Amino acid sequence: MSPTRAASAIRRAFAFARRERKFVLDELTLVKGLVPLLMKRRNGERWTPEDIVEMRVQFGRLRTLSPYLAALLLPGGFAALPALAWWFDRRRLRRDAPPGI
């Protein structure tokens, strides 16, 4: 593979990542009002027909984001790193402790 062809492939990959990141961030900002809608029922209010339509739209947006969210939540994904770090640290502390404690 020639250097110019490799550079072109790298530029396309970065452009793809930029485009996908923008898509995810735009969709997440649009889904922002979902939690207050869901909490209406818990707070004793009734959902209006407009609320139900809005929730369907919001869940549709979440459905388009589900492949991205699943990739983050799978083992080895970005979301698992803090939990793994904590678990490994707890094992180290237990192993270094003297017996009987």
C-alpha cells in the first residue's frame, strides 16, 4: 500500500469517526427530555397523548443509538474499565492483607 493511499484511508477513518461521534452526541441531546416524561407517572401525574407520542419518538431515537450503547456496555467496553479497575484493586488489597483480618 502506497503512503498516499494509507494516508487517505486514515483520513477517511477519522472522518467516519467524527461523523459518528457527531451523530451520537446530537441524538443524545435530543433524548434529554425523556426522564421527566417517564417520571410524570411516578409523581402521580397522567401521561397525555402528546406525552406518549413524545416518548415513542424518544425511544425510537434510543433504538438508533443502541448499537453504540451496546458497544460501550459489553465486557471490555469503555464503561467496564472503572469497574474492572476497582475489582482488581480489591483483589490486590485482600491478597496483601495478613491472614485473620
